[in-house]
Amino acid sequence: MVDGSPGKETSSLLDIRTPRPTRLHEGGEAARERSKQIDEVLASLVGETFGSGSKVALVAVGGYGRGELSPHSDIDLLFVLGTRVEATPAKLRGTLYPLWDAGFQVGHAVRTPKDAVDRSGQDLDHATALLSARFVAGDPAPFEELVERHQRWLHKERSRLVRRIQEATAQRHATVDRAGWALAPDLKDDAGGLRDLHVLFWLERVTRRDAEVPTLAGAGDLLLAVREALHAEVKRKSDRIRIDLQPAVARRMGLTDDDGPNELMAEVHSTARTVEHRAGLAARELAAVVLGGPRRSGVARQVSRAVRLADGELHADHGANDDPVEDALELLAAAAETGRTISPASLTWLEGCFEGGPIERWTAEMRAAFAALLRGPHAAEALEITDHVRGWAVLLPEWLAVRGLAQYDPYHRYTVDGHSFIAVRCARDATVSESDPLGPAAAAETGDLTALYLGALLHDVGKGSGEDHSVAGERIAQRTCARMGLDRDTADDVCFLVRHHLLLVDTATRRDLDDGAVIGTVAATVATPRRLRMLYLLTVADGRATGPEGWSDWKGALVRDLYLKVMTALETGELPARSDVAARAREIEAYEPALAGRVEPVLATLPPSYLASTSVPDAADDVRLLLSPPRSGHVKQRIDPGTEPGQISLTICVEDRPGTLARTAGVLALHRVSVRTASAFSTTDGAALQRFIVDARDGISWADVTDDLSAAYSGRLALEARLDRKVAEYRPVAAIHPDIRVLQEESEHSTVIEVRAADALGLLWAITAALTELDLDIHVAKIDTLGSRVVDVFYVRSAWGEKLNDGQASETKRSIEHRVRRLFS
């Protein structure tokens, strides 16, 4: 293949390294072909540099040894020396330099057969690499000696080696994501990735047995095909298929329509689940060949009519019920309740129970077993097993639309179905939580929680439909409940929870909770205290299941406050009055005695929603600012640690005049400060109070930020001109198209302007500058960044203190659209 000319040799290697066009189901052929081509190149190079009688064997190990070489994978080589043979640096360079020059990452070692085997006892990576050792070129005699010594070593050490492999695998699984459920999986090291297939390969070599799992060969090929496209896109060694890379990788694999990324990731997730589940079972069986299986005590007890627990494993008593699906659900319910492992034989039987078509009408026994499954402390794990044994196609075929479906939202960590499984577990946790007494009280007063758990399972089932997922989900939930044969009241509760699962969190974070119209609207939607209690539990579960950034103490406090206000309205028929200023003043003065006697007059100047959204410590600090507000043209600020790790709280106090919020937003954009949440309030005494929760990015000079704030408020900073230049440097690739909603009925005293858009540097400034241009008074503002998108809400009044009329509302939309278009065009 190589003619000896360095130029042609390098050119040939560059061609080999170039990624091949590949499709999802073309498998790992590109990786295998590349490995064969490197074999030919190395055979030629070894022949040229070492000669025919060198007594040196070139051996491939690691991924290259397995014959799986992606474009930017390492080429791991072992030079095995015969007796009294030395591999000189010049000869090593002659073999390796062409590979280095072509950009390959080459790892190499020089060992005698004895040294290579002895090293396996101390280094697990070396030990597993030798399990894939493959002769490439040179003298086969040193390689044959290596193989012979290695087999003798394995005969003595195989039990210890198997335990080391098991321990290393358990440690890795404890520190990585799960590729079948994570939104941005690592194709190699995550649980369910290629490394789990490597583990199975190693155990097969140690035990000299074939795991005989046909589906795993295709699974490994699919992951290799995706890695081929990933390397082509990033042009470097990488195994994590990040969310921002998924559309490009999908296009490289021929998935060019709008749904291409979803199709790609559904295949990746499904494949990784297969690897995690089946490779895990096969590895356990192979390890048992060497280490022996679990000790059998002969002790067994009946868990239910169809399930018994023996030697720590759950076993199905086949035929306990007339319908195998009833038996299967009873076994899954036992797994959810006990957390015990299902025996391999019963898992195989379980798959056979779900080989038919969809069940058109559930029996009462099926409903009871499924309800028990959902309320079990290990429900999430049991629901995953249902996925592994393909139970959803039979039980709830509607579920297949969200199986493995990715969510393009950095707040979410898991696929739609994975998130939903965790939400079921979090719903149960919310009913017994000691940190939030509202949850257990709500659960106790609700009674039967079947609708809650079903609502948690189905709340996102409408995603991927192309319409509002809550609306689509309600429709799907209606069909599902009908198939399950639920009674009318339970079915109606489930459909309500699915349709309105975002009602509490959206209202709490985007509306004025001391506005009677807001509370009245939520109360009218919920209608009954029972539904409100279940909706509260589902809201908490959904938030906690989203991920660490999807739920915070701030959101939790706002949701609890809204829940209590709406419950008061439902139970008394009266809308709650504004927060008790005197009571909050007493709390603040108890916290900070130095403010005694001065707090209540200050709080009385703030909007009602201020008290509902501000903690006592923050309120005490705000009172200090407002007791001596800055004079015209000046600004006071406070910088504190945020309540969440990696965040900073920036509080601004200035004279209230048109454009104050725009000025602050503009200065933050000028310094590339990323705003997570923000709120702004105007006092009746003419002061403006703003609080921004921002990311604590390295490199931000807060001294420079405060200097520019002072300059902006004193007329010494050409803010718009500077922003035009800054935004031009960081302009988003895609155009910004804001969704602007003018809501007249959401507030009794203000017009609510809600703007939803993709997040971009300077967007908040553009929106607030547009409102300033029309001389609108921003009475209250709530800013919320949800991953890559923002939802900004402003309670505005005209310059004469009234709601906007239709003409003003239309011009407000036009002004925002114009500002955004001009800034980002």
C-alpha cells in the first residue's frame, strides 16, 4: 500500500485518517476498514525500518487491537522484543513518525514478553489492553511467546482480574452519565457506551466463552458509526455528542430533515439502553463462570400471588394469573416495591410476556398492579425495566413517541421518558419530604394518589408532537386513560394534571402573586382543593426531576406562596389581600434590630409582589438602600453571593425614571454578564430597585461594571453605541424572532407584556429600551432565562398610570420588534 516515498506515505495516511461518509445502520465498517489499512501501512513501515530478521513483533492493543479505529482515536502499539534484542530510537522513529506527521495520536511501549505480562499485575489498563493484543507485523515469535506467557498468567490470575474489572466498571458507572438517558451522552465512557462492550469483550477473553448476545454487535456498530460522524464534525478526538453538535452530526449521517437530530438521538439512546442492560446481564453471567454465582440458601418467601423472593432475587411464578401481562406487571410492581433484582430467567420470561400487540382494554388486575408499580419507592427503576423488555408497546403504545426523545433545553438532563420516570419517583418523594411539610400534608388530604403518579408519568407525553405539548399531552392522556379503563374522576384528574402541569411554576415565576386577578385565574383553572394539592406535588416533582438547574429555592418559595394563596381562595371564596406589610416588617426588624421602627414605611412604598418574592435577609439589605436612596444621576449597588453555586446577586438602587432597567441591562450586556433571573420594582417614593441573579463567570471585573453603571446613570456613557459594537462581536448565528404577547386580563392595574425568545447578548436591553422609547412605566419586571431561551415579563402602565389601550399595545409590539431586529440584524 505504501511505496516507501515519505510524501506518498503521508498522503496515504491522511486519506486513511479522513472520516468516511456513514449512515446510522452502516455500522462500524469504516472503523474496521481504517484499522486494516493501518495494518498494511505499519507492516510496510516495520519491514523498511527493522528489516526481515529483527526478532521484533509489532502488536496492536486497545481499540486498535480490537480492529475499531475511528478517525481521531489513539493507535496503541506494543513493540515486543525477542531475546537480547533492542529497538533503537531511530527504528522506532522510522515506524512512528509517518503516523505522527499524518496527525494520528500514537501510544507505544517497548516490552519483552515477560515485562509485558508482569506489568498486567500492577496496571489494569495494561492488563485489559493485552486482552485485545493482535499481531500486526515483524517476527511472530515474540508475539507467540507473549501469548503463551499471558495465558499462563490468566490461568492463575483470572479470578482477581475479573474482580478488578468489575470494581473498575462499578466505579466508572458511579461517576458518569447513562448514555441511554442523558441528553448529551459520551459514546464511549457513559454507562451503555462502547466501554461496556469492551468490558464484555475482556470477560469473554478471560473466560474463553462467547456471551452470545446477537443484538450487541449491531449496537456497537451503530455507536461506532455515530462516532465516525462526530469525529468528522469536531475534527478531533471526542466521544461526547453535545446538544449543539447533534444537528450537524445528524446531517452528516444523511438525516437532513428537521426531525433528523431527534431521529439520531432516539437511535443512540435506544442502542445505549440495549448495551447497558444486555451487556450488564451478560457480564454478570460471564463473571459468575469464574467467581461462581450467588450462594443459594434455599430460603424463599412469596411476595405476591405471582412473585416470590429467593436468595435475594425476584422470581416469577408463571401462570399465577390467567393473563401473562398481569403476571408481568405483578413482577414489575414487586421490583418497584422491594428494589430487588429480577432473576435472569424471569427477565427472559418477562420479555416473552410483551410479544403481542397493544392491549385494547386493561383488566382490573393490570390497573392495580400498575398503580402499585408507580407508587413503589423504586418505581423509576421498574419503569426502566419495562422499557428494556419492550413493555410499553403493549401497555401504552402512545409512549413510543417519547421513548428516547431528546429535549433541547440545557435545564433538562434526561430524555423525555427518562425525565418522566424520575418525576414519578420525585412525586412519591414529595409526599414524604421532611424539607417541605406542604407536600406530606397535601398527600394526606388528597387520599388516593393514583392520578398524581399517572400524571407524573404522562405529563410530557405530548412532546415532539409539533404543538403545545400540554395540549397534545392532554389528548394523548385521554386515550391512554380510556385504554386503561380508569374511572371517570381519575381519568379527568390525570388529564387535568397533564394539561396544566406548568400552571403553578409559570405563574409563580412570571406573574405578580399579590395581584388578585392572577390568583383568581389560577383558582378558576384548578377549581378544587384536591386538584390543587395534586398539581402542587406534580410541580415539585417535575422541577426536581428536571435537573439541578431546573428547580431552586427561589422557585420553590414562589410556588409555595402561590399554592397557599390559591388554596385560600378556593377554601374561602375570597381572593387574598396583599401581603401583610406590618407582619413582614416585624420579621425584618427581628432579623436586623438596628432597623427597628423604620422598615414598615419603606415596605409600604413597594409593590405588593415585592414581599412575596424577597427573602427577609435580602429585604433587610434593600431597606438600608431605600432609607438613603441615591440622588439623581447616581447609583447604589450591592454584590452578594447567589443562593445557588456559581451565581452572584447584583442589587441596584437608582432614581426611578424611564429607562432605568434598560440602562442596567445594557451595562451588564456590555460586560457579557449572563442574567439567569431578574426582578425590578418601582417605589411610590420615586426609587427603582433591581435585582439580577447572574453567572459568576471568570474574567468579569465588578469594579468596571459598577464604574460603567455610574457612568450610564450620569450620562457619561454612550451605551447604545457601545452595545451596537459589542453585540456585533457576539451576534447569534440565527435571527432572533421574539414572541410578544400583550395580556390585558392578567392584572387588575397593569398591562402585562410577555416576551419569549432565544437568549442573546443585549436582548434584555433591546426590549427594555423599546418600552422606554414609548415612555412606559415598568412597574414590575420578572426575567427568567430557561437554558437557551428567555421569558421576560413586564407589568407596564402608560405615562399617566393607566393600562395600555389597543393602539398603545400594538405600538409596543412594533417597538420591541424594531429594536430587536435593528440590534441583531
